[in-house]
Amino acid sequence: MRWLIILVLTLITACSQTPTPSLYQQLGGDAGISAITDGLLYEIEHDSRIVHHFADTDIERFRRLLAEQLCEISGGPCTYTGGSMAESHTGFNITLADYDALVGHLIKVMQQQHISISAQNQLLALLAPMYKDISYH
């Protein structure tokens, strides 16, 4: 009888625990990633400090690859098909100020999308190590 009580309590406890949504889900899944990507592109387009870095960029391809990358690193069902960050940013001479401007825009867009601070921090923590690969040394 004692094992039955333990089993019932275990099942009740297991059923009452809600699994934590993945970062991908916290970002809003495909629709959320698309909104973040489009919002970031809008911010880039309207920022004279960094827009010049995108002058020769195929924006549709860039949008697709950025969405893939955000989806993949956040645990979504996507596979990033672009090049490495180092290869993709060679010759752009991206400074810390440029990087900070882009990150500021990303934060602004995530706030506009009502993404939790926790999810924002998780995404930023995944993106932060990429700085060394995209910056001008």
C-alpha cells in the first residue's frame, strides 16, 4: 500500500510540473523569430552608424540566414546554412561601437515584441561569443 501512495504522489507531482518552454518558444517560435528579424532589419536600415555595413548585402538572403541562425541557436527546428561568422564578416571592419549598436537594436526589438528579460538574456548570452568572430581586430 505504501508503494501505491508513493506512486500516486510521484504521478501527481510529475503532472503538476509545467515544463519550461525552450528559448525558441519563449521568442515566439517561427512567427516571433520573423518579427525579431524584420524589426532588426528595420532598425539597421534607419541607423546611419551601421547601415553602411549592409550596402552590398543581399537583404533577402541576409534575412533568411539571420532567421535561420536565431532559430537554430534558440533550440528551434532550423539549421543555419550560412557561412561562419568570421568568413561572413571579413573586411567589414566592425567595431565594438558597431556591435553595441546592433545589440541595442536587438534588445529594443525584443522589448517591442514583449519578450521576457530572461529570454532576452538567454539569446544575448548565445550571441555574445560571436563578437570575437565578427569584430575588426
